[in-house]
Amino acid sequence: MRNLFSPSRAALLLFFLAAALLPLALDPRGHLIRVAAMVLLFAAMAQSWNIVGGLANQISLGHAAFFGLGAYTSTLLFLKLGVTPWIGMGVGAVVAGGAAALLSIPTFRLKGHYFALATLAFAEVMRVIANSLGDVTGGPVGLSIPFMGSQPALFAFRSVASYYWIILGLLVAVCAVFHLLASGAIGYRLRAVRENEAAAEVAGVDTFRVKLTASVISAALTAVCGTVFAQFTFFFDPDSIFSLSGISVRMAMIAIVGGLGTLGGPLVGALFLIPLEEVANAVLSSQAAGLSQFAFGVILIGAILIQPRGLMAYWLRTPWAKTRRAAATGA
Amino acid sequence: MQPLLQADAICVTFGGLKAVDGVSFSLNAGEIVGLIGPNGAGKTTLFNALVGLQPLTSGTVWLDGERVCGLKPHKVARLGMTKTFQNAALFPDMSVKENVTTAALLRHDLKGARAKADTVLRKLDLTPIADADVADLTFPQKALVEMARALATEPRVLLLDEVMAALTPAEMDEVMAVIRALKAEGLAFLVVEHHMRAIMALCDRLLAVNFGRLIADGTPAQVAAHPQVIEAYLGHGAAGKEAAHA
Amino acid sequence: RAADDVLVGVIQPLSGPNAQFGIGAQRGTELAAEIINAAGGIQALGGAKIKLVAADVPTPNTAAAATQRLISQNGVSAVVGAFVSSTTLAASEVTERAQIPLVTFAFADQITGRGYAYVFQVSPKGTAFGAAQFDYATAIAKAAGEKIDKVAILYEDTAYGTAQAKGLREAAKAAGVEVVLDEAYPLGITDVSPLVNKLRASGAQIAFPVSYLNDSLLIIRALRQQNIDIPVIGGAAGYIIPDFKKGLGAYADGVLSVAAASGDMIPDLARTYKDKYGTFITHEAIIHAAALDAVAKAMEKAKSADPQKVRDALATLDYCGGLAAGVPGGCITFDKTGLNTSSFPIMVQWRGDAPVTVYPPKAATEKPVWRGKTVE
Amino acid sequence: MLEIRNLCAAYGGPDVLSSVTLEVKAGETVAVLGANTAGKTTLLRTISGLVARARGSVTFEGTELIGRPAHTIPALGLGHVPEGRHVFPRMTTLDNLKMGAFFHRGAGDIAQRIQRVFALFPRLEERQGQMAGSMSGGEQQMVSIGRALMGNPKLLLLDEPSHGLAPIVVDELHAAIGAINRQGVAVLLVEQNAVLALSVAHRGYVLEAGHVVLSGDAQALSADHGVRRAYLGV
Amino acid sequence: MIQALVDGILLGGVYGVISTGLSLVFGVLGVVNFAHAEFLMLGMYVAWFAWRYLGLDPLLGSALSFVIVFAIGYLVQRTLVQRVLKAPPAAQVFLTVGLMIVIENAALMAFGSDYRSVSVPYQVEGYRLGDIFVGAPYLFAFVAAVVLAGALWLFLERSWSGRAIRAVAQDPMAATLVGVDTRRTYALAFGLGVALTAFGGAVILPYITVSPTVGGQFVVLMFTVVVLGGLGSVAGALAGGIMVGIVQSLSALVFPIQLQNLCLFVIFIAVLALRPQGLIKGA
Ligand SMILES: Nc1ncnc2c1ncn2[C@@H]1O[C@H](COP(=O)(O)OP(=O)(O)OP(=O)(O)O)[C@@H](O)[C@H]1O
Ligand SMILES: Nc1ncnc2c1ncn2[C@@H]1O[C@H](COP(=O)(O)OP(=O)(O)OP(=O)(O)O)[C@@H](O)[C@H]1O
Ligand SMILES: [Mg+2]
Ligand SMILES: [Mg+2]
């Protein structure tokens, strides 16, 4: 019970409180709220990734596959069959979860870099399929969500703030799932698998099932993020939705820069990287071609050189965090 | 009475190498059997084959009348057989108790597993270090935690792979006392160890392997006196004599 | 007191794989702003100067945020740009909802196909370019006395490639010409041998590749290596930029390509551009200059920089000359969907260091050459 | 030959070695005994320059080793057989041996050196083409020792060479260490197996929790009551 | 069919060489270098400038690419990569992602966004052997690639430095104990790895244009090659390269070329499922 008021929880609560109050201070149709929404959305994506990447230490570089599946499923259901994206979102999650389960079969034995590259290839496969099945997916041109004004039942709103609230809700849900997994029985098993798979098996952990569960949940949540992203930006095409650098790597990078496998990592990472990129773009992109990306890369390198274990390492080093950790193991 | 563990002509090959070559033996409840043999004789491989970490090329393994070969390790663990790792393979980012709890989850829910872990840790006198990170442990402590983790799966057969290597004689005695206490509860052990002093003092029976093949099976005294065992493993020097003294 | 500046947003891919086109387009826009400002700015607004606010949008994912920033942080009256279709589509979702006019060169059919009120396309649709690529080439061949009944279409599988290939395919069907090879290939292909093998086996008389630069060089060189003498009719993009010539040298000469515009139609601008940037003016620069010109003209007409009024003025714009002279047809008149109805594709042919307009005759500055023979 | 004075060492946490003073004279075999984590391995690693945080002094034939880059130390005449063998697993036995002469790569007598190692460990000659990683533990131990000998060391540091080896191999090793020492190479031997260590050593030190708690000649140590109980298991 | 096979092998040999460097860096440093393809781009630029201003054929300019990029790689390793060698692998990956962004955009600022291409006489030549047709630039690049791969093999197998690189790759601590300067060797291996790739970039310059983003065209391909061959295996990279070349080439016979990479990646995942360590283990 004393955990309820631990400094880490307090910090988390503070974060969500600040996030909830933020729209009051911003123009509901402006740029800043869009950036804030992007921060939260990318935090949710990174948190979904963190379930596989952080808890199970399966560094996936192909989560864009699930992200895109979510976006395509809900959007196509809506465009072709008129199914509201609220339902499409769920269907997308199921489809992505199924795809993750299918992908687990050939990849579950793979470790480390081999796993990373197999997932990367999977996302590429999805991209090529979306690109070449023009009749179904709209092909390389991509898909547009029709402009319908404000229709909450169809997941369409006029103000960015509405999307912001939805994304905030999504982030809270993803964080809750992450926390439940991390602190529950499966959390123990995932960490065991992460640290030594053979030993975990011998200690009675069904490593395949544990990994499968984690990747299905992670993929499903990622797909939900994909649907929300599609609804929020109204347009996507295969190259951007299945993008290695734009989605897959970014999800992983946020979690890693923030702190792999920690609940706060994706939040901190998104809060650091997304605004940073935005500022670099706003300030530098009219100066010289490439300068803003260059600056972003330099800062990224700097962040990793200074703290390779992620920004959360600073928090974990503070006395408050230490007491919490001791309490957690004692509980 | 049927033996608790029965291995029938098991073989494991790596490419052309026969690491385990037609080994058959049995193990009864409450028995401690030692497995000795030169380096590379196939002892660890045999262990891995028994628990399902290493697929068998041929042969059968029965655990209490059930075929366990071809099952994944976690299934074998559920049926009651597990092993420790030659080079302690703990989960380094977890505390001692978390390591043990993970294994206890095999038969309990989270709450029950925590309680089970406490019991096991108490039994092995590890309660004082329950919250320590395993990365900070000393070698013998690690070996004990390996055993604790294995015990938390509530096995009937426990395979110990050199848990006493690198222990001082005094430390070895402590571990042997624990093993004997567990034997009294009905656990069966298969023990790999190169310390003949420990092996001779602990085991009811010895198996000796060389080049993957079983070369001797009998009481410790019989096996230690077996010419092939002396030739391939014990030698005539000081180390071998140590065995004879024990 | 000088009038306040009017702000116009420019979104272009300034980094990433399309940077070269984005930079060219941005230069065109900048040059246009200089010209308009030098001529006294927006007269109706007391000589207000146009001030450009640029944003780099290397990918569609970055386009929405960048466009939103220009709109709500900088308060631009209109947005010009995004050479790349997908990026433009992403940006148009923001401009439409924010009710800010977006004037573009990107030519995916979908841009004006969604019934959006705030998006304007200065040059024809992608399918129109494909159709023109086919129609013009067969017309030139016919005039040279060659009858075409088998053609090959090779295109990269991007929005641009597929749209234009669709136009080609339909035009061929309409003309009763057999398409013996119709092959999409991945963007960034590093080896075209399978493509060229198929082309050689197909027996096509003309090849219509729609591609960026590297693939176009690969295709033309591979044809040369294998001594395949099939005329290649480029589909804009890679075929009409200075690097095409640098890459192929003498082999560039005589290559035909469809284009949205050409420097020889607006010599003054072309000269200024060349003096300033050292290379001939590309069609994306010309069209984007015209796009900004249209925005300026709309502001004159609306006597306001208010986005809503600018959009209404754009919708009813109908003028010729000025920087719009660079657009084939020389005029800008947007229809209900936002498409400039007075413009049409042209065909250019490499002569020395730059392509010149050779077709259709109403726009041509020189006669086309088919297989070494000047076509009258 | 090797003089260690007031050596302290740490890996970032508290000191693992505190004020260790120890010496090895030319031609001597010196054993270091101690329980787990007493700091035996750390002692050898510090001598070889692998532990960054070391204070005090370690001189080898008058040269101060503390603060020297680790890779320059073997050339002074120190051979180190690390705990856990550390052979190059995907190199042949022969290449592993050759690597031992890396800092003498110009030397013309490499073939002779290899022959000398083969004379000591005939098994290695039989297995010279085999990947070292696929050899048995005892064979790998021989490769590791042979590799250290390739540098013609004057002092050989051996860290638990008998760990995990079959009794018969332990005996062979025992003989080999004696033979190496008789060729004039001084040996600093860290062993869990105190019986073996004291039977080949001239002198010994007992290390506990980073401190030298006892030292003396091998016979005296073997007779010491505490040593007998703790390390000889009697 | 045979034509496609020949095309595939010629192309694959070059894929092999540009990927060998990546494999080497992984094998020795254990770092998956996402920035690797950027060094291909740098190598191409060096060769392009050598052609433009010194009149050197890219096949000769490749030597210059090798040397210059080696120096750059050596420095990058000493100043950046060295610092994360002990960090978690995920941090290493993202350091190199950062490096990739920096190098690509630095090139954009330094060289502009132009597509640069050389013109050499053999660019438009080809040889015919019966029905089989071979483009000269492909053939020359292939030969150069194979020669270099052979030289690399000899270097690693026979020279002291090569042996030291292998030793450090397999056990850095033991390597230190026999007197190998591991830091220098790491830098040497990284420099060599990127230089090999730069060399590969130079020899393909006669048929590939260079621009700041050219690395992006190759990066996924390079990883596919390396993983197929077995990470860290230099010989494997060559085999993996040829396999990728053949798959690409043969798949075009049956499927639309658009699906070339689909075929490749499906085969890739299938191979990994059957052989989780790649086609060839270790080397
Ligand atoms: N994965 C593997 N691939 C190939 N060969 C292997 C593999 N694992 C073990 N071996 C070989 O099988 C043989 C038996 O090895 P094993 O580890 O079982 O020996 P051991 O009896 O446990 O020896 P030790 O006493 O040294 O631990 C050895 O020759 C070893 O090299
Ligand atoms: N690389 C390291 N980083 C941090 N601590 C270390 C490291 N290596 C050893 N230690 C710590 O230093 C202490 C002494 O270890 P050392 O290996 O020197 O003991 P040892 O006497 O050789 O023990 P053993 O008999 O187990 O080999 C231990 O507490 C150990 O945990
Ligand atoms: Mg073993
Ligand atoms: Mg030690």
C-alpha cells in the first residue's frame, strides 16, 4: 500500500495531471496542441513497443508493420464498408495480434540482431504488399480519411483537442497494460526470458507462450495507435505508415532514449525527442537543407553518449527512486 | 518398483560427434547418483538431453512412467525434473527472491509463488540475501540460488551440474548437508562433480562416462576402482588417490 | 509607413531522397517572391511584400505538423508546395481543415479528386501526363513515318509512377496499341537487368519509363550496353533535370520526355535562375513560381491577405501572363475541383545542355527529332 | 622479480584488494590461496593491468606496472593464463599459440617456440588444426598455458588452472607446472585446489577479503591448522 | 534463366563486398552499424571527386575511397563508437542511427542534393557470350569486388593484424593478455569495415549515381545479406550477397519486379526460421 504514494507514482500522476490540464492552456486547433498530441501518441507507441522491446528484450525493428495494419484495417473498413473506426480499431488490433502470432512462429527462436532484422523484413513485406495491392489498399498513393466535420461516432472531430483527449486516454491505457504486465506473473517470466532463455525454460517458463503473449499484446496496442494516428493525420501511404525510420525505429528510439523496460521511459523519451525534433525543424529547416536533421542527429548521439541507459537512469539514481525500488522488492 | 527416472539408450550427436552415445541408466526416489567422466565426456550434454534443452538423436527418457523425451524443458519441469547450470545461469537483473519466485510460478499464482520462494529460501538459509541482486553474489551463493530456483519448481528429480566447483572444502560441506536433507525428503539427485572427495562422500551410486558412453555403473568404491575409470578419469596421481582415500 | 508583409508558407522536401526536387521547387518560389516584391509587392495591399516561411517536409509523416506550424505559429495566408504527391496529400488534410489555400505542383489525381475546396493544382493530373507521354510520342513517331503498335511501360511503384502509368495504359488502349510490357519496379532499384531483359524480349518499339534519376540512367545505359535501339520517352522527374545530362553526357542528347513546363517558355525567369543557381531552370521551379504568382494575384484580386478571401479569389482567378507564362498555355484558371484547366503537358527533347519544348506545336520552340530525323 | 606493495584495487565499488604486499622471486612458484571472492583473480588482473582503479605499486624487474596500458605488459615478460581459459574459440590451436607471440611477431624463432609447447603438451600437436573452442576443458587449459608460454615469459600468472578439470587432467597439469618452473619460469599460481597448489609451490599466501592474512613456505602452510580446515578439507 | 543467374551473381558479388565490411564490424565490435551504408555513400563521393578533379576512373579511385574512408572510420570509432562498446546493444544501435542521420545530412549540406554520376567509356559497353549478356560495369565491379574479398581473406587469415582482429573479436580480454592493443584493433577493424564498403561504393559508381541518400537504398539490403550469411562471418557475407543477387534476379522471372523484395524478405525470414544463425556459422 505504501507503494501507492511512492515518488515514482507521484511523478507519473503528476505527468498525467499536467497532460490533462495542458489543453486548457493551448489553442485547441493550434500547432502546439498537435505537437503535444504527437508526444503522447508516440509515447503510447513506444510504450506498446516497450512490452516486447523492454520487458522481453526482443528489439523489434518492425513494429511499423502492426502500426500500419491498424491504420489500414480501420481505414479500409470505414472506406469500403462504412464501419466506424471505433470498431475498426478493435478489428485492427485483432488483425495485428494475429499477424504477430503468425510472425512468432518463424522468429521465436531468433535472438538479438537476428530477431531485429527479421521483424524489419516483415515490415518491409507489409509495405510492399500495401504498395502493390493497389485495388484494395489504394497502392502507393495511400489513403485519405474523408473530411466529415465533427462526427464523434465516426471518430472525426474538428478540434485537435478532441484527438488529444483520445490519445491521452490511449496512453493511460497502454501504460496501465504495461504496468500490469510488468508487475504480474508474466512480468517475472518475461524478465526471465529476457535474461536467460534456456534457464527460464528449465525453471518451468514456457518461453514461447510468454513471448507470444507479449508480442500479441504489443502488436495489438500498436495497431490501436495506428488507427488513432490515421484518424488524427487523415492521410497515410505505405511508405510513411510502414516506414522503418519514421515509425519502427522511432518507436524503439523513444523507448531506448527514455529508458528501456521502464514504465516512465517512453514518456520521458517522447517528451524529449518529439519536441526536440519539432524545434530543430522550426528553427533550422529554413536555414539550410539538412541542417535540422543534422542537429537532431547530433543531439541524439549526444544523449546516447552521455547516458547510454536512457534518461530514466537519472531518475533511478535519485534517492527517492532508490527507496521505491527497495520497497518494491520487499513487498 | 519402477525407477523414478529411466533413460534408455539415449544418443545425442553434434554433426558427426557422438556426444552421448547409447547411455542407459535409472534413478530411484531418494537416491543420489554421481556422474563422472573426463572433460567433454558428455555429462552436461546428457543433462541437457534429459531436461529437454537438447533434442535427442535417439533413445527414450521416462520420468515416473511418462515419456518426457521430445518435450520442452518447461514441460519436463512441470513433470518434475529440472537441472542447474554448470556456469550459474541466474537472471542477473533480478533479486534472489525474484529469481526463485519466477520458478515457483510454475505451480503457484504470484502470491503463492512468493510464499513458496520464501519457504525455499529459508530452507537453504538464503533468507538474509533474499533482496540482494544476484549479480552481487559470491560464487557459492550463486550455486545455492541455482539450487533454490530449481527447488522452487518442486522437482522430484534434480540434476546438479558442478554446483560445487570452485568451492572451498568448508563451503562444499555446507552444500552437501543441504543435498542430504533434501534426499531425506524423497528427492532424487543426479550429480556431476569433478571433486572426487565430494562425489565419494555424497553419492549412493556412481555412473562413469567417457566419449559419451557409459563405462561403469556401481557403488562409488566399485567405480573408483574400475580400471577404465582410473585410466580415463582418475589417473594414478594425487587427485586420483584422493578418491581412493575417501 | 510600409505595408505589413504578407506571409506565405512553403513546404518542400529539403532533406531526404526528394531533396533535390524540393530545393529546386523552393528556389523557384523564392525567385518568384523576389520578382513580385521587386515589382512593388501586392499593390492592393499598399505594396505589401511577400515573405516566405519555409519548412522541410521530407516525409508525409512530418508534413501535417509542419503545415500546422506554418498556419498557427506563423499565420500564413496560403501555403505553396510539396513537390511530392504523398506529402502534399498529407499537408492538404491540414490546410483543408484550417481553411487555408494550398497551391501545389504535385500531380497525383487524388489531390483534386477529393472535393476539397482549399487545394489548387497548377499543372495537369498525373494521368494526363501519362496520356500525353503516349500521345505526343506516337504522334511524333507517326509524323516521322513510323507506325507504333507495341509499347512498353516501366514505372517505379510510387504515387507518381503509378498515376502516370495509368494514363499511359489508358491512352495506349484508346489508341489500340498493344502494351507488351507493363512492369512496376521498386523505388530505389539498384539493378535493372531483369527489367531490360524483359524489355528486350518484349519486342516493344517504344519504351515509356516513368522514373527518377538513377533508374533512368540505369535503364538508358543498360540499353546501350546491350545495343538495344528502342527510343525511350521519359516521364518527367529524372529525365529532365540537369543531372540527367551530367550522368549520360552525349547519350542524353535527343532523349524525349514529357514535362510540366520548360525554361524556353519563360526565358527571362530561366535566365535569372541560371545566373543565380548555375543550372537551367527545372519544371518544378517554373511551376512553383507560377503557384506563388497565383497566390499573389489572388491577394491583389481579394485586396486582402485573409486566407478565406484569398481562397475565394483563387477559385475565380483567370489570368494569363506574368509568371504564369511559364505554365504551358500561359494562363491560370482553376475549375471547381481546383485544377488549372488551361494548362497542358508538353514534350521536351534534350538539346545540348538543356531540354527544349518540341511538342505540341502550339507550345513548341523547336522541331522534334525522331531517330536522328527532324520531324516537320 | 615481482614486487607488490600496498596494492589496493576496485572495480568501481569498494576496494576488492586492500593493501596487499607480496613478492615472487626469480625461479619461484608461489601459490595464492583464498575463498571465493577473496580477490585472487583481481590480484592477477591488476598485475596485468586489466583493473583500472589500482593504487599502490607493482614492479616487475624494476618496471612499475600500475598505470601502464595492459597490452604493453606481456612484452615485459609476463604471461597470464586467465580464469576460465579464454582461448580464441574460432581459431585453430596453432593460431592460438601464434597469437601468444603477438608482441614478438618479428621474431624468427616462433617455430621453435611452438615446438617447445608441443613438447610440453603433446596433445596440442595432435590437435593443432582443431578450433580451440571445440576442444575439451582440459585441452583448452593447455592451449591457454601454451599461448602464454609462446611469449617466453619470465613470470607466469596462472588463475585456477584446474577449475572444472577431471582428476587425471589435474595431475597432468600439476606435472606440467612443475616442468615449466624447472625451465626457469617463475609461477604465481592461484588455486582453489589447495592440495595441488601447495604440492607444487615453494611459498604461498592466503588471501581473505582482499587482505593477506597468512604467508609462508608451502610446507608450513600445509601444516597450518586454519589452512587445513578451510582449504584442504581435512 | 542462365542470363538471370549470371546477372544475379554479378550483382550479388558486389552486394557481398559492400556487406562484408558490415559483417566485419559486427563480428569484431559486436555493434550493428546502421550508419554503415552512409560510408558507402562517402566512398562513392570520394571516387566521384577523384574522377571529376583527378580524372581517375572509379575503379582506381576506389583505392582512394578505401584510404580516406578508412581514416574517417578510424576516427569515428575512436571518438564515438568506442564509448558505447560496453553500453547495452540497444544504445549502440541508436548511436549508429544518430550517426546515420548526421552523416547523411552533413553530406547534403556539403555536397548538395544533386545526383552525381561519372561517365566512363565502358559504361555503355557489354560483352556477349552466346546468349548470355554481361554489362561491362557490372563485370568490372564484380571482379574488383572478388579481388578485394580475396585480399581481405588473406589479410585476416595470414597477417598478424588480421589475426589480431580475429582474436579481439573472439576474446578481447585474452587478446589484451597477449599484447594486442584492443582499442587500436577495434578502430582498425571499424576503419577496415567501412573502407571495404566504401570501396564497394566506388566500384559501383559507374552504374549507380551518388546522392546523400544513396545509403538508404542499400541499408536494408546490406543487413539482409549479412544476416543471411551469418552476422560476423566475412565469408558468409559474400555467400549471402550472391544469394540475394540470385534471388532478386530469378524472382523477376516469375513474379513482377515490384515484388522482388517481397520474395527476398519472405525467403529471408524462412531461412532464419530454419537456420537461426544464418546460412554460415562463424568464420
Ligand atoms: N552445441 C554443441 N555443438 C557441438 N559440439 C558440442 C556442443 N555442446 C557440446 N559439444 C561437444 O560435446 C562433447 C560433450 O560436451 P559436454 O559439455 O557434455 O561435456 P562435459 O562432460 O559436460 O564436460 P565438462 O566436464 O568439461 O563439463 C564435447 O566434445 C563438446 O565439445
Ligand atoms: N569485473 C568486475 N566488476 C565488478 N566487481 C567485480 C568484477 N570482478 C570481480 N568483482 C568483485 O571483486 C571481488 C573479488 O573477486 P575475484 O574474482 O577477484 O575473487 P576470487 O578470489 O578470484 O574468487 P573466485 O575464487 O570465485 O575466482 C568479488 O566481490 C567480485 O564480486
Ligand atoms: Mg559439463
Ligand atoms: Mg577467481
